[in-house]
Amino acid sequence: MTTLRTALCQFTASHDPEENLRTVGELAARAAGEGAQLAVFPEAAMARFGVPLAPLAQPLYGPWADGVRETARRHGLTVVAGMFTPSPDGRVANTLLATGPEVDTAYDKIHLYDAFGFSESKTVAPGAKVVTIDVAGVRVGLATCYDVRFPELFRAHADEGAALSVLPASWGAGPSKLDHWRLLTRARALDATVWVAAVGQAPPGPDADIGRPTKAPTGIGHSMLVGPDGRVHEEAGETPELIVADVDADSVAEVRKAVAVLDNRRL
């Protein structure tokens, strides 16, 4: 059986990249201690939304990213974490850094969150490239937050051989938004018959009301691990939490044999 032991590292990022890097290191150490091969952190793990992003942005080979690389090297696992990198047009890119024993690459968020009164595209430039990586013999697709509303990306992961899609997020709070999150993560797993590891920011503070909209998407928690049949295997609450669980990559072929939605596509 091919399994990928995966850590869902849900935490509340601050606006201080150095503080957040320390948190990434602490959670990665705990994940490695539980045998994780892949540790997934939220979108904006480097610095949370709600402040100007351009002054915080760093290159892919800057101090924050190099710190994540050192964390991955020290603990012998692959880390996927959200950061902001400079864009040539003066905006930033909403970037996932993926680094570990077998990989060092990045994915820039394709679908920007211009919805529910927030305009991510004002300060963030969109990516254009589908990215998959290989971790311990399992192909993994990379997606970020609002990408979950676009099934084509997850099917593209599957077409490139992915058994797992990871979805770091900083989900916006508001009425029914938790319902959207749960529905969409399960739907994308079913659309593409892949596992989905959706890892969100925990809300900022114990008194946060995830049913009340905030000016910036600061997270609602509820990180989830969903199987390719749409079944929820793990779900976090609203506070910082580490979940380590096995992704059974072999089950993907079994589900695709039973429900051949990828082979049956006509469009």
C-alpha cells in the first residue's frame, strides 16, 4: 500500500514573518515527530492578510523561504507553505513554496479572490501555471484558497497524475462560508477523484466569529482531509491544531475504477 503521511498544520499567522517562521519550524518538528512526510501550512503563512503586502514580500530565495528550506532539511520532510513574492508589475504573487528532499519549486495562485467585497487582484498578480510535485512516490497538486471554486484546476492535477491536491487557505469569514468550505473541498475531491488536504488559517483570536465578515480573509480554521470518494477523514476546529494522517494513494485508483468521471468527460 502506498501511503503519504501528511500533516495539516493549522495556525494563526501574525503580521511578523520571523514570528511565523518560528511557528512553522515548531509545527514541522511536531509533524516530523509523528512521522509526517509532507507538512502543509496555510496560505499567507509568512504574513497574514490585512496589512500592505508589498513591503512584506520576499523573493523565493530570500530569508523567509530559506528558513522554510532549512526547516524541511532539518526534519527530513516536504513543506508547503504560503508566502508573498514580488511581482514585476509592483504587486505581489500569492505563492506556495514547496520544498523538501525531492523538490524545491513554487506555485502562484491562479484564481484571485475578487469576491464577497474583497479585491485580491488590486495587490496580487495572478499565476498562470499548474504545478504538481512528487513526495515519497506520490504526486501532489498545488492549489490555494479561492482556487477551490474552480474544478478545472483539480482535474488538471489529476490529469498530471496527482493522487492528492493540497489547498492552503486563509478563508474569508461570513454567513454560510463554513458551509461553502466544507462543500467545495468535498466537491473538488469528487470532481477529480483525488485526496484533498485543505489547510486553513485559524481565526485571529478566541472571540472571532467566523459567521461575521471581516475586511480581509483572515481564516475560519476547519482544515480538512477529504478522500477521493468525498468522505471527510479529518476536520480541525477553529483553534490552532496539528492533524497528522495517512493518505492512501492506492485508494485513488479504486475510486476511479468505480466512478470513472475523468474517463467519462465529454467537455
